[in-house]
Amino acid sequence: MKSDIKYDTFNNVDVDYYVEQAYKLRRDYYASAIKKAVTRIKSVFTNLTVNRPLKSA
């Protein structure tokens, strides 16, 4: 049975590697969540301005 677990030089599980992978996944998740939130907020303001006709004085 082949294991895909990464080990360090002392034959222990390479915790630093997996912690860094977790940080990367969290950064990617937050980046996509923020991008999605910004897109939704922009669409709300765009829909507000599109639905209101311009009034002339």
C-alpha cells in the first residue's frame, strides 16, 4: 500500500508542509469569497442605477 503522506528528514509527518498547504487553501478560499462578494455588491448598485430613470430639471 502506497502512502501519499509527506515525511520530513526524521521520518515524521511533515507538519510544516501541510500547515503551509492549509494556509494556501485558506488564502484561495478567502480570495474567491471576497471576489464573489464584490461582484454581488457591484451588481446591486448597478441594478439600482439601471432601474432609476434619469430626471431632467
